[in-house]
Amino acid sequence: MRKNKLFVLVAVLVAFVLLAGCSTFTKNTYSSIKTSAIMVDSAMKVSADLYAEGYINSDDVEEIKAIHVLYRSSYIVAVDALSAYKRSGDVQDKEMLEYAMIEITVLAGDIAVLVDKFLARRNQ
């Protein structure tokens, strides 16, 4: 269980460190998108390892894949919205970007919680 909390804590700390070093909204947003992608990719690799080790089953894999598909779609929207906002500086583009960031944050959190649940099985 301690290892699980450490995984989530490290992901959050990395996000804060990256954000602290940036001075503008677009740089902060870029760093947040990048950090979420790194965290999600790591979580998916952990899930694959757990599946290979027999700690999760095919239903668990399908559950995390479904969230991952949503995350990837939202990730693309966030990247496109960041690009649009950088070009235009328009308030509507910024609002779209903020909405997309909420989506990827929630979905990345859902993936982290699910992987934490999977890791708890291994640590029992």
C-alpha cells in the first residue's frame, strides 16, 4: 500500500515541480499536458506488468483500456486547444483549453486510482 501512495505522490510532485518552473499560462498548460501523459504512460506500463504477473485479469485490462481511450481522445483535444489558443489568444480558445485540461486531469486521476487498486491486490 505504501508503494501505491508513493506512486501517486511522485506523479503529483513532478507536476508541481514542472509547473513551478514555468511563467506563463501556455507553458504551464504544456507542462501539465506533458506530465499527465508521462503519468498515464507509466500507469499503463504498470498495468501491463500486473497483467503479465497475473495480478489483474482481462476484465481489469478492458476497464483501464476504456479509460485510456477516453484519456487519449481528451489529450488530443487538449493539445489541439493549446495550439489554437497559442495562435489566437482568444478567450473562447482559452475556455476550450481549460475544459480539455479538466478532462485529462480527471481521466488521468481515474487511471491512477485504478492502478492503485490493482497494485493493492499485488501487495496483499
